[in-house]
Amino acid sequence: MTEIAISQAGSQLYELVRRAADGETIALTDDGRVTALLVSPEVIADLEDSLALADYQRRKAEGTLGPGIPHAEVRRMLGLTQ
């Protein structure tokens, strides 16, 4: 993770955003303390997927999952039936 002071980041914003888009995590600091992160959208999507999976596994272990949706119904909802 690369750290850069917020006061310096403004003049380098384009480059920092490109680096984040390429998978690098950029930490913006204020008085030496990390206050924000620049990350790619894929990183956020992966985190959201991991959280959703962990939530599913927790609910399954607790026995609190609701009824599922039949496969055929999901295909119909997505317009995948012919």
C-alpha cells in the first residue's frame, strides 16, 4: 500500500487514480494518519461478495435462511428460458 499526504495528492490525482484502477491501494494521509483509500471498483466488489457469502454461511449455520427460489424460476426471472 502506497501512502501519500492529501496535500500532495491533488497534483497527482490522475496518476493515483490510474494506479488504483490497476489494482494498487493508495492510502491518503493527513498528519501521518491514513484517512482515506483509493481502490479499484473490483476490490470493493470482491469485498461485497465476501461479505455476502459470509452472511449466507452465518445464516445457514444459524438455520435462519429463508426458502430458496427454484432454479427454473430464477431462469425465468432472468429471461433465460426459451
